[in-house]
Amino acid sequence: MASSTNLDSSMIGKLLEARHRIEEQLSRVIVGQSQVVEELLICLFSQGHCLLEGVPGLAKTLMISTLAKSLDLSFSRIQFTPDLMPADITGTEVLQENRASGIRELQFLQGPLFANVVLADEINRTPPKTQSALLEAMQERQVSVGRVRHALVDPFFVLATQNPIEQEGTYPLPEAQQDRFMFKVFVQYPSFLEEFEIARRTTGTSPQEASAVLNAADIIALQKNVREVPVSDHLVRYALAIVRQTRSGQRGVPEFVSDQLAWGAGPRAVQFLIVGAKARALLQGRSHVSVEDIASLAAPVLRHRIVVNFAAESEGITPDRIVSQIIEQTPSKEDELSRDARFQKIFAS
């Protein structure tokens, strides 16, 4: 197990307190969606990016802008359309005259990507060229204009939305770009009581506002602490066992996976599982990672990284269902996992 000497115990309490304060502020504006909020916070403190999917009208934009307010971060919303060009999101160079010298020179005008929290609304409605510009920003935390690279602000958090209903005229995200998103989060319909409260709140005359509870420096410090959370070798093997079982045709993979999946998850899924589990542990006030932390994040980490084949899709089998079956068939105890003949094949391959 890794050493925990670098982990500041006071920061554990600070992150737990910050979570409660953030949730309290969000609850003033957003009704319900507690699991979505938790996964967004895990993703933020893990330095990841998040892909949200849900039908229109579920307050995805309001949730993200309110989260940015509660964290005292700059917020930018980009509405992706078929005619959006890379320069529209990265910024561009313009020719301006220097009033002091009278010399005309190129100056860079920053685009909407230069914000702490960026909402990429309906990302699948813009062409691959613009999607690629966003991909560089997400991965390298910079944008390239001409021959010049411009660093983005820190922290930098991209939340992209997709509408699952209308697919005509869209540009599905390439596998490489989906893999850059740490989580894919489903935003579900509210319950009856939640929708009742939404109707009551939003038709009144006193809208609620969220107040800032953290700032950028606090978030950067907490993100560093997440990396310092120790994780045992057993939990690393457990995360590997889950991910490697998604790779159809490999040794030790369950038969239902080979029958239903066309493509499995890569190494980045393991990295995000472990880092996300560390963040989840801290957000719950623990300095150690548990099996439950990894299992609970398997679906948001894997659902956009595994591809169901045509036969399984025609039967209504979803990635979440396959992930759930994999977790059920993966022993959580160290001795059971290491002695299982099937997993010995997986670890030896």
C-alpha cells in the first residue's frame, strides 16, 4: 500500500465540509439530482471532464452554472452548432493598431474556452474540426492558434451535454474524444415530489441564488490531495479485473461479454476508476479507498468506453447492464480474487 504521510488530515475534513456546503448551495437552486451532483464533484476534484446525457429541460445548464457560482469559478457556455468553427471557441488573432506607437500588430482575443468551467452544450451537433479543437483543450489544457500555444486557466473543467432524442444532423463523438471524458453521467427525470418542488419554486417571485464556498486556489489544493490518497495493490487489481473483463475475446473474459461487446475499455478507464475512487473516499470523509468506491464508479467510467454489438443492442442490452454483471461476477475479497482460476488467466494475459 502507498504511504499516506503526504496526505494532510486537515484537508480531509475540509473537503468533506466543502462537499456539504456545495450541496447546500446547489439545493437552493437545484431540486434532487444528488447522484449527478456527487459524480460532478468527484470528476472536478479528480481533474477530469464530464459528459452529461439527458433530455431537454432537466436543468443541466442551470446545475453547471450554479456549481460554478458555488465554487467562485468563471463560467462559459458554448452552444455547439453545425456552423461553429474552431476559432469561435478557442479565440482568434486580430489586427489592431497600437495607439502609443501607431504600429499595427496582431493581438490574440480569447475565446469562451478561457474559463474555469466550460459548458459544451450539445457537443455532438458540431463538426469534427471543432470537436478536435475542444479535444486539445481538454487533454493538453491549452489551445493552438497559428503557431502560438495559449495555456488555459487552472482549474479547467469541461462539461459537455448530449441530447439522446434527436440524432439527425449530428456528429457522433469519436471514440478517442469520448475516452477523454472521465465520466458519462445520465441526468434522469425527477421524482413526483421533486418535480412538485420544481414547479413550486420556479413559478414564484423569489428565485434563489447560490453563494461561493470555495475558490480556485482551494480547489487546486484539494485536487492535489486527492492524488495523495493511498490505494492498496488489491484495489488496483480489482479495478484492473473489472476493466479487463470488458475486452472481448481475451483470456478469462466471461462468455456474455464476448457475445455482447464489440469493443472494451482501455487503460485510461483504470486510471479514472482509481483516481475517482480516491476523490469519492475523501468526499465521504475517508482517507482510504474501498471496493465500494471503485464498484460505484464503474458505470459512469465504463458506459461510454465499451461498445455493445448489434445483436446485443437489438435485444435492448445496455453497457450499464453489462457493467453490473461484471461487478457481480468479480470477487471483492483479496484472497478470492487472487485464487480464482478465471482471474488468474486475466492477470496472466
